[in-house]
Amino acid sequence: MSEVKRVASEIKEKFQKIDVLLNNVGAAFFNESYTSEGFESTFALNHLSYFLLTHILLENMDTENGSRIINVASDAHFGVDLEFDDVQSIKSYGGYQNYKKSKLMNVLFSYELAERLKDKPITVNALHPGFVASKFGHNNSGLKVWLLKLSQKLKAINVNDGAETSIFLASSPEAQNISGKYFYKKKEKKSSMESLIINSRKKLWEKTETMLKEWN
């Protein structure tokens, strides 16, 4: 989180106004690991970094001409829910399961932020980029990683195609006034049932705020 805060400070120094903020990060840690601040690594990288960076940069968003916030999530968020008494999934740790939950958090965060900014000319949307031939998962080792790399070679789309929806949401006039939605292949898509629970997105927001109080 200290690194996120440092990067955010550098951005604020260089840019008085921010037109587009694209949060695009994702990793799965198959072996349990923690940041120097004590956060579970997947939770910290995939969720907390989105929340903290966005929070710090919000005051630099263009509230005259409008700004866009885009959060790259994943269809991996389908099929999981959150346990708020163990929001970092430490007690029930599972490398890929923790990743899936963190992507659900991306969607919940997007919807709650969109609601909180509904009276300002700032849009917030989330998206699934598709199965992209990136280096996702390559930080691990073992049979699962070998199978992942093979699947990427055989089935994954290239990074240019994977970026299409992000670029659409960042620049297309068609997306200018759309907020609080989930996209795939440049079209709105219904996210999981769990992601639509209003109480869940509010509880996640409150817990995250408390965790990040030291770095705000």
C-alpha cells in the first residue's frame, strides 16, 4: 500500500486533471503469501490497490468535462461469494479461489463507486477482457502453471484483442454516459448474482476503508 501511495503521489504531481483511470492488475498466488504490511497478497494486489489508488486520485478527476474510471475484473468472479468475517480468505485459503473472490471485489467496488459518484460527471465501469495470452499466473510453478501456459497458447486471445473493451470504455463516445455496468466484448453483460447484492458492496467498502485508514 505504501508503494501504491507513492505512485499515486507521482501521478498527482504530473497531472492536475485525470481524464481516464484504468485499473488493470491481476495475479493469483497459488502458495499463500503476504505483503510487508500483513495483507494477503492476492487481496492486496487485486482489490486494495484498485481501491486505494482510485481514492487518492479522485480529487484530480475532471469534474467539468467528465472523467472515466475503468476497472479490469474477470468472469472468474462468477461462482464465488465473500465471507466478511474472513474477507481476505486466510482461513480458507485457495490460490485460484482467492483470485476469483478478488475479481468479485473489483465488480462490487465498481458498482459502489458508481453509486457514490452518481451526482458527478465521473463514470465507473468494470469489464472482463477475455482469456488473454498474458503472463498471468506465471509467477507460480507446477503442473497447474504448465497447463495454464498450454491453454494460453491454444485458446487465449492476444493482448491487443484483450485490450479492446478497456479502450472502448476509456475513449468511445458510446460509453460516455454509461456508469455502474459490467462489459465484455464492448457490450454490457450481466455480472454474477453475488455482485448485485447491494449490502455486500457496502460492507466491502466499509471494511476496505477501515483497513486502508493508515494509507489514505
